[in-house]
Amino acid sequence: MALQLYNSLTRKKEEFKPLKKGRVGIYVCGPTVYGHAHLGHAKSYVSFDCLVRYLRYLGYSVTYVQNITDVGHLTDDADEGQDKIVLEAKKEKKHPMAVAEYYARSFFEDMDALNCVRPDISPRATGHIAEQLEAIKTLIEKGYAYEAGGSVYFDVRKFTDYGRLSGRNVEEMLAGARIEVAPEKRHPADFALWKKAEPNHIMKWASPWGPGFPGWHLECSVMSTKYLGGPLDIHGGGIENQFPHHDCEIAQAEAVSGKPFARYWLHNNMVTVDGRKMGKSLNNFITLKDVFSGSHERLSQAYSPLAVRQLVLNSHYRNCLDFSDAALFAAQSGYNKITDTVKALRRRIGIAPHSAPDPQVVKRLEELTGRFEAAMDDDLNTSVALSVIFDMVRLAAEQLGENAPDGSLVSIDERFTVLAGDCLGIVLREYPAAGPAVDGLVEIAVEQRNNARRSRDFETADAIRQKLADCGIVLEDGPDGTTWRTK
């Protein structure tokens, strides 16, 4: 089966066919950098990371663009309120660009920990002011935009398809308005392309309409088309951005170019806490740094970044993921099982004599690969794909227990590396090597601890466990004995 993706624009699954054979351009709305990334960001960017990884697995040459919003995103996500970064800068008593730089670095640090591939291009809104000004001039010339009091607004009534992505019409938007409408707008649903800056506003640029800053929606339209042209093959983002952000992007881009903006729209669903969306505005978020360190009151322990990644993959990208410590704990256990299996395979491969794989093992791996690809082809069903990986864990355990030929273990490891590693990102091609001496010392310590437990000397057993933990070695007791891993 060919890759099928759910297109939010047509509201159905469609076979994915890029505009240019063998090449795919993807734009994903990146973060507004005014705070540390949280679990909601992990849900979004791990999901789209898997899309990029799988397209490359299928042989496509992918150009992945993910922006950084460092100006213009106002607190009500529309045209009113303060710039989120400027507001945070006031709290921290820093320059807004210092805030943006700090949290942009923090974001990439967390995404690296989650094993997300870096975007090919990470454009910043402040680096593309000139292009945004040119787009505004074009929209004014074509009659789609108007200047009012130093700001410039898009006239939604001039764009007949406005709202087609979200399925809303202009009247519904007006009825659902939550804020007082700016009096200079011709229509309440008109949105800002350029906002007038007050004299004390730091982040501002010169324009034909006076000093100001770009509208949040315009930034993505301009940056995506600058680097990918048009139409885009895929535009991705969170479902909460479908309206107004993505509807506005479509209107602006298509009004400028006169051609379709994006062919496939993919939206990931959100992380919820007690049934409510996790987000900074609701103050119910848990940062990824808190999760990795275990320093949040809702967490019972620290969780490894790739266990967080596995938690995201346990759910379909279009489904909500309700946060709980128990769910993270289960994801950590599952991740440990996969990782321990791969490490056991590689240890055995390193000492066993070389031989051909068992044909029956090869056949089972081919069947598992087919099931994995069928799951991923079905709109990136990572939860089913993960179940296939656990079937591979069971196959590996069988072969390890039967002293299987080296070739069989190599074949299994290769499938883990490609499917669980290159596609899902939860298996590394290389793990930090402890070395045979360290391995042996840990095994001696484990045996001493086991002897202490058998003698009911639990104080000594606990002390050995703690000493190992201080060195970055985690012991895990199970029905089959004690295993160990590095943190």
C-alpha cells in the first residue's frame, strides 16, 4: 500500500504524491520562543519528525523547514494583546532578542534530546522583515489589504475561500469572537499583516506605514514560500493553529501568488492534562527539562528523553495524548525493554562467530517489516508500528536464548536499527560504550547485591544500588532477574 495521509483540507485520507517525483518540501510551524519546550511541543515535533524520517526511509529527498517565531505572536493569538516574547522580556528584565535566543537554544537542546532530526532550514521571523514588507505591498496593490492608523489588515471579504481549512465562515468567526474588535478594521474578522508599534515598543521596524512589526500569520506564509516555493507539498502544525493561523496563511499566500498554497495539510492533536489542553497560557504545562530531571510534583521519577518520545509514539498523531505519570512510567519500561534487547544483541554479535542467518528468521523479519510499513503507510500509525517492534523484541529474545547463529542476530539488529531507529527514532545506531571492563565490574556489583539480598542484608544491597546509581548505572529488578542500563 502506498503512503496514505489524512489531509485536513479535504478531510479524508489520500495517497501522498509530491509535486516533484522523489522530492518533498515540508513546512511545520515552529515554536514561539518565550519559554522552555513542554510535553505539548514534544507531541508535535516528534510526530512530524517521524513523518520526515519515514519519507526518507521511502526514498524521498526531503527539505524540512521549521521556523522560529521571535516576534509578532500576540498573547491572544490574533491581533490584540502584547507580544509574547516582549512580555516575557519585561518579566525577566532582558532584551526581547536575548529572551528569544535563550529559549531557541533551549528548544533545540530538548529536540536533540528527543532525537528529532534538525530541520534543514530554521528561518526566523525577524530575519525576513524585508520579504514580509514586499508581500504586504503586493496585497495592498491587489486590493486584498488596507492601511489603517499605521497598521495594515487583510480584508477577508475579498478572499472568497477564507476559512475553508477550518470549515468556518466569516459570520461564524464574528459570532465566536472573544475580544473587542479594533475600531480601525473594516470587518471584525480582518487580521493584521502589520501592527503599528507604540513609541516605547522595542521590537519594531521601519515601513511605508510607519514603525511597526509583522503579523504572526504573515511570517509563516512568507518564510515557507521563500524556501519551498509553491505549492508546498506538506504543511504541518498543531490542530489549535488550524484557525486562525493556518486559515490566514492560506489567504495571504494565495492572494499574493494566485495559486494554491499547500497540497496536504497535516495537524497533530494536543497533549491534555486532566482533560484540558496543556499550554503555557493555562499554566498547566510540564517542561521537557522537568520530565528529564523528574523535578515536577506530578512526576515520580526522572524519565529518559527517548522514553518521552516513545510515549508520543504510543498514540496516533491525530489523537489527544492525556498526560499521566503512569503513562510515562509505562513508556519508560517499554523503552528500556527495547533498548536492553538491542544492547544484548550487539554484545552477543561482538563475541559470537560469524555465520549465515537462519532462513526462518529472515522470513519472520520480512513479515515484520511488511507489517511495520503497512502501519506507517496508514497515516503514520506509530502505535501499531511500535507493536511490531515489540514482536521483534520477542523474536530477539528467542534467538538469544537459543544461542542462534551470529547472522540471525545481525539481521535482527539491522531491522531494529532501520525500523525502530531510522524511522521511529527510539533506537540509536551507537550507544555510549562502557567497555568490557566496566561491564564486568557492573556485573560483579550486581552479583554482590544479589548475594546481600539473599542474605537479607538489605542495607548493603541498597547501598550498592545507590553507589551504581551515582555512577549513572540503573538497576532494574524483574521476574527474570536483575538487568542494568546507563541513565
